[in-house]
Amino acid sequence: MLMIGDEANAVKDAVAQFFQQRILPNHHLWQHQASQQQTPEIEQQLRDEAKALGLWNLALPRLAADEPGTRLSNLEFTAVAEILGRLPWASRVFNSHAPDTPNMELLQLFGTAYQKEKFLRPLLEGEGGSCFSMTEPEVASSDPGNLQTTITSEGDDYVINGRKWFSSNGSLDKTFFTVLVGVSNPQASKSQRQSLIIVPLNLSGVEIERDVPVFGSVHKTNVHTQFNFSNVRVPKENLIGEEGAGFAIGQARLGPARLHHCMRAIGECEVLISLMIARSQARKTFGQRVDNYSSTKEAVALSRIEIDQVRLLVQHVAWLLDTVGNKQARKEISMIKVATFRVYQAIADRAIQIFGAAGITDDSPAAAALVRARGLRIADGPDEVHLQTIYRLEEKQQDLSDTHLYLGVNALGN
């Protein structure tokens, strides 16, 4: 772990203590309530407790003096985020969950005074929720140039038409707006066609079509909503930044969001490693404990190597975001996006194998972890897009002038 200050360590220790004493012991209760409630009662109770302790908005380094939160840097947040990742719902207790946290950061950076008061403040206080609407069902949305949802200027309003899906938490009762990406100028260059606009979900023409099943399941507390926007009139004061700046602003949002997902994944991987060891020590096959088999030892050892590698890479990216900013860390952000979730998927798969039949049920967290890991290799940009980005930026950074000197004599002139 890269060195962090005493204040940040104190926050980390307080979060760890709260997790061990209040969140983890209530996990089974939360699971029971979550099968029936969008926001389980125990979750709301713990949110109130965490906020009263000041353990709130942990992932927002740019908080103003009058905004509630700890003001941890990205690097300082890495250790905290690992704790939050131990359970899928823990980050919500501290108001440090997606998509609200990246939307908060987006509004901090680019929102007007009106937008901050109307939309940011309720998120910061935990009084409401939000979603992000970029992906579309009809097109390959990994290429923003494919987006078809339109944002058309008409007088004092913009008129929105189009369909979006995988707007996480869009149908929850607390969610009162979405940040929508749409085409405002189809004739502009590819990177200047899109704009971002805040769309309140109570406006006429906003239709929730369904919550999309992911690997066959829809969970009440974590839904992926499909919207239809039909002639939705939105005041122009809801536009974020300038027309045509949507691509650049969206990338500013996605950098920290990808980092946070990676941090939490590392925390769950640590849980899976512990569970693999515990399970293998508790089970016997053919007269010996499962942890005596070389395949078990290899699974745990490889998992430890891989998770420590990606942890260092993620910490490096957090430091880059703090020191040079999102744009200068584009290659490294893509690197952690690919590396972390491939490791996450591999560790979840190993945990399933060691748990055997129980591994594919809800009796262990391994199956759900595999689903999340596989989904995150598509969400926020698929692996293929990030690998192309890494190559393109690597190629630009390389000095190839002396490479011929490393080649054999027979290679010269070929």
C-alpha cells in the first residue's frame, strides 16, 4: 500500500470498524429484506448511523466546505474502497456507490450553481438517487458515434427522443433524475456530436420499459433500467457544460468511476481468497482435506499474486488522478479496467470450483461475483475498446528510432 496520512488512516480504520461491527453482522438480515424491499430497512438505519459519524461521501475529494464528506483523495480512498467491496451493498451505507458518486463528481466539476442546488445537493445528503443513461439497445454503444438518442433545441427547451438501457438504479423510488448522453449536432465531428443533459424522471414522455435481467436475474436493490424518452421537454438550464462537450465530460466522469469499480473488486477478491482457504480446510475428498491438493494451493497462490499486482496498478492510477488528472492517465485507466476485472473473473471462477456445487448457488458469494466480474468486462467500455486505447497510446509514447540496433545482422534491411 502506498503511504497515506494519519487522517486518512483514521477514516479507513473507522470504516473498517463500522463494517465489522455493524454491516457484516447484519448481512443476512439485509439479504432477507432485500428480497422484498428496494432499500432494506437495515440499510437505511446503517446509512443514518454512518452519516452521523461523518463516514459519508468517502469518494469525493473535491467537496466544498459546506458539503458533507471526508474529502479523501483518490489514493486515500483506495484502502477504504477495498473494505466497501467486501459486500455488494456496503458502499451504499456510506453514500459512496455508483452511479451516484460519479454523477456527484460530474456535477461538482461541470454543474452550474442551479444544477448543484437542485440535483447535486440531494445526492450529497443522501435524500435522492440518480442514474446515467448512455448505452442504447439498438446500437453498439461502445462507439459513442453510434448513439441515436437526440437532443433537439426548441425555444427554451431541449426535446429528447430515444431509448436507453442499463441505466443502473433507474427504476428505484429514490432515483429522481438521469444524466443522459444524446446527439445534439449530428453534423459535428465524432467527438463533438454529443451533449449531456439532466433529465428529471417525472417529466412527461419518460417511460420505464423494464428492468433488464442480467444473467437471468433482476435484483430489487440493484436494477438495470431500460427507458424510452418520447418528446421529453427539458429546460435548457439542465444542459451540463456546453453543447457538443458531452464526450469529453463523459470521459471525465468515467475515469474515477472505473477506478472505484476496480477498488471494490479487489476487496471482494480478498473475501473470495479467504473463503477458498476456509472451504478447502473444511472439506475432505478421497481421504484428505481439499487444501492438501496441489490444484487448491495453486488456485489460492495465483489469486494472491494476481490481486496484489492489480492492487499496485490501481493505487498507481489513483495517484495519477490526484497528481496529473484523468486525461493524462487515460492509458493507465484502461489498463486497470482490463486487468482488474479479468483477475476478478478468474478468482471468482476458482472460488466456484473449490466450493463445488455450492459455488453455483447463492449459498456462497462466488457465483454472484462471477456475474459481476463478467458484466464489468463490458460495462464502462468493453475490454476490446480499452485494449485498442492502450495500444494506440503506447505506440505514440514509444521511441522506435534505435530499435533496429536490437535486431540480428540478418534482420537489417529486411
